Amino acid sequence: MGLEILDHVEIRATFPLIGPNYPRGSHGTLREIVVRPYRIFYDTFEDRSSVEILHVWHGAREEPKFHNQVP
């Protein structure tokens, strides 16, 4: 499972906007990908051409809370 998660994360280095926007995120660039049963939340930074992984979250858990998240 760990290698599958890493494969999906590495793809984001080349194609950072491939994941859909996460609607409950703190701002518009927060995105999510699903690698069952995990959800990977990440942010993109066009000015730095980088991606930051915020959480690898098991899908059975409640929704994660992000800093500055709108209720």
C-alpha cells in the first residue's frame, strides 16, 4: 500500500493539478486524491512549482481539519 501511495504522490510532482479541488479546504488550491482506503490531501504552489502533502488520511476516519478551514 505504501508504494502505491508513493506512486500517486510522485505523479503529482509532474501533474500537480490532476486531483480535484477539495471543497472543504482552507483555500482554492487544496486538492485531494484517493488511494483506497486512503485520501491524500495536498496543496499546490505555482510560484514555487511545488506540491505539499498535507495529510494521508484513512477514509474511515472523520473529515480532517485544516488550518484556516471555513466551517
